[in-house]
Amino acid sequence: MRFLIIGDIVGSSGLKKLKVEYQKLVEEYKIDFSIVNGENSANGKGLRMQEYNEIIDLGVDAITMGNHIYYRKEMAEQYSKLPRLLIPSNITNLIGNGSIIVEKQGKKIGVINIIGRVGMGEIAESHISSPFQAAKNEVEKLTENLVDYIFVDFHAEATAEKIAMGYYLENSVNCVFGTHTHVQTSDETILDSGMAYITDVGMTGPKGSVLGLKKELALKRFLTGEYVKYECSQNEAMLSGIFVEIDDTTKRAIKIERINR
Ligand SMILES: [Fe+2]
Ligand SMILES: [Fe+2]
């Protein structure tokens, strides 16, 4: 089965880029199943119903989130109701789907969303439980439901925490991919167990920005130390993601390839 994963959609320019490229990528890579991280799609901060619908209407199978779930208070009640939306399983003070199962082409695909604990300063540590324990619990739940494939979006800052998660899950899932840093890493690999791994898939957001933020504002923040209100850059966007192919018989990854548009 052939999978497309696209990194954090940032603002309207990121969403526009996704709309331009999505169908082309699906055709080029003959994609069967897709996952998009949407945590910055609403003007850089979270996701609203509008963005959820726009992304799902493209044909995307699952939307994962991250630390920005707190910015759209009106969405808190929706998180558990939207069948294709995940929020990190180990966030302790919001209710939503930490994993979902989607049936496609006679196969059951499980998707898990977990958030890291290292360097996630915006969220109180007390609101994040162990990502490793949460991942294990979600894997057990999906395995009991006899899923054919499991993909894990580990939304985290620290490379060490992400790499450790890869090894922790290598014998129980098909792919662990990182999101959140908005910078794609070049360490995509297939581990000995046959699991595909990359530390970060990168962002789909404005070029010439600082992780999506207007560069002038980011510089002001660093140069003066003053609080600067977040404003999403409106520059034309780039798209970052990966393509993963899993052998249907052995369930081992055959290919993991970085995508940049
Ligand atoms: Fe992000
Ligand atoms: Fe994030």
C-alpha cells in the first residue's frame, strides 16, 4: 500500500499550496492513503471546522494535530466528534481521538497522534503524560482491532525523543514520522524491523518566513526579547512531506522518500 504524509500546513498560503499539489501527488505516487498535519492551518494557530472541511474535501484520509490544539477554544468540543481528526493521545486535559481506524481498499489503517514532552514549553508538563506509554496503549488498542497498518505522527521538538520513539515502536508499527519543527530532516530510513522512520517531515507553509511566522516579527522577538504577536507570513508556500510504500504481504516498508514542492 502506498502512503502520502504531508507536514504541518501553515496558514492560508500553506493550505493553498496543499490544494494545488495534493491531487498531482496522489496521481504521481499512486497514493492509497494520506495523512496531513493540520495544526497550523488556521492562520498559523490550530484548525477550525473550515480548514478541517477544506482538507478532508481534497480526499485526505486523516488529519493529525499538535500543540496548537489549544488556540481554537471553539474546537474543543469538536475534537472527539470528527472521525478523521486526531489530537495527541497523551494530552490530558482535552478529549479527542488519539488514534483512529480508517478502512480503505479492504484494509484497516490505524493512525496514532502523540506529542513529545521535551522542549514543549507552551504546554504545562502536567498536561502531557508519557508519550511512550501513550503510544504503547494506542498500539495495543489498534492491534486488538486487527488493523493492517499503523502510522504514528510523533509531534515533538527534540530529535533524541523522536529517534527514541522510532526504536521503541519499530516492532509494532509500520511508520513513525515526526512533525512540529517545520524543518524537514534528511534521516529518512527503513529500520531493520522494516519500519519506516523520519525525524521530521517538514512544513507546508510560507517560504521566506521563520517556521511560518513573518520573518520581521521573528527577528524583532529575538533581537529585543519583547513579546511579539504571531502573524502568519502570506508568502507563497512550499510543500514538504514523504512517500512511504509498505509491502502488503510482509508488512515491511519498501520505500520512504522525501517530497518537496
Ligand atoms: Fe506545526
Ligand atoms: Fe507544533
